[in-house]
Amino acid sequence: MKAIKVYIRDEGLRNVALARLRDMQLPEQGIVMTLTLAKSKRSLEQNALLWSMLTDISRQIEWYGRYLSAEEWKHVFTASLSKQNVVPGIDGGFVVLGKSTSSMSIREMGDLIDLMTAFGIEKGVRFSAPEDGHVWREG
């Protein structure tokens, strides 16, 4: 059986989801139906803005004598946002643990983008203008 995801953001969508549930066949014996309630994850617009900003920062900021990739900058910012958790590496050194952006809520992603914006302004980064007026704060 294929998993079905339904995003309920208002009363109308809730009613649509309830109607779909009523119309569904009951699962076969040994198969369960699960309903999970969770906060909305980051939006596609936020993700596009994140990577645009990370690319701009990676091209313009020299960090302690080297240029970091966009992916490396993502680790720097997420570790800063989550107040850094450092663990010893397997072969020596240390690993700074950040948070996965794919698991961030819309609000957390907004906080990350705010942090990157403040850092970029402080360091003189010229951010690429979003083409369609991205919004990274919702609700």
C-alpha cells in the first residue's frame, strides 16, 4: 500500500481530508493506517533562498584563510543556530554537529535565513536578488 500525505492548513482542507478518509477502503488484516500530526517543514521557497544565499556567501567570504563550499557554510550556520554540539571524530579531530535543514520547520528555517542575512550584511556579502520575491516567514 502506498503512503498518502495530506497537508492540512485550514478548515476546508481538513474537511477534504476527512472526506477522503471516509471514502477509503479499510486496510487489509495485518496492515494499519497511521495518522501523524507534525509541524510544517521548510518551504520550497525557503530551500531555494537558503542555497542561493549559501552560494553567495561561499563565493564572497574567505573564512580563516580559505573559501568554504556552500555545503560547508550550511554546517557552520546550522551549528551556530543550534548552539553547536561538538564530538570527537572517529580518527581524531572534532566534528561539529548542526541540524539537518530538511527536518527544520518553517520557523526554524526562517531563523536560519535571518542568521545568514545578519552575517552576510555584517561581512558585506552582496546577495543575489530573489527573482520572485521569496518569503521565508509564514504563519
